[in-house]
Amino acid sequence: MANKKSTKAKKPVSHQKTPPKSAQVSKTQTGQNIKPYLKWAIPLAVVLFAVIIGVILLQKGPSATAADTLPANIGVSDAYQRFTDGAFLLDVRTPEEWNESHVDGAVLIPLSELDARVNEIPTDQDILIICRSGNRSAQARDLLRGYGLKRTTSINGGINSWIASGLPVVTSP
């Protein structure tokens, strides 16, 4: 009997080793075989998310803008101009200091009474706050801003700077 040779084809020999199946990357992992609906579903989800965030922000209402707030402090010339343009001028000094000199048209509410009298402060006007030198007016500004009155500012240097600048004051009660 003759030697029978195997009729099975031999696999070509390769010098590269085949990685184990756990290390092989499938087509779906590389993004080559993305399902058709995912091509439009992901951008649609991003757009919907943006629309939802926009609606939420609009429902909260407008946030404070530059027109709704004043700088923390302003100089006396700027304060004088704003006062003549219709701003509310709040004097937070004591009645004794007020009697020595005050700005005609200002409203006296001593700092010690301001917390109890905050309802007397207008909410539809800019509020300029003055004291003797600027310290108490800064405290009053912070107090009023804590009550939500953002259109408040302290006048740098207080009535002392106002007088030194030659701006008008009343020197009798």
C-alpha cells in the first residue's frame, strides 16, 4: 500500500502571533459599525439638553445686570450728579451730626435704626448712602444689599468729602 498523503490544505505559516480573543477589538468598539440611529440620536440628545437648560434659566427670570446694581463706592461728584438726576440720598449719621450739616433733600435714617426701618427705603431708585467719612455708609450699603436692594452705593469720604468738594449743604436743622 502506498503512503496516503493527507488531502487537507496546510495553513500558511505566519511569523506574527494572533492575539488572544480577549485582546481583539471588534468593529463596534472601534466605531466602524455604529448603529444608524446613534448617528442622529446623540446630537439630538445634546440639543434637547441645551433646550431644557435654556428653559430652566428663562423660568428663573433675569439675573442682576449692570443696570440693576451700582458700584460698591462712588465719589462725591458722581454722587452729586446721580442725586440731581433723581437718586435717593440716605444719610445714616446721628441726628446730632445731621443738625451740624446735611445735604438738602437727603433722608435721615441713622445706621442704628436702619434694620428696623428698611421698609422706608425705595426699591425703584438708586440709593446713595452718606455718613461722615464713608465707614457707616459702607455698612448700611451691605445691610441693604442683604435685603436684596442691589442698587445701593456708599459715597467715598462721606459728608466730609462732600463739603471739601464745595458741594451744597444745609448747616442748620
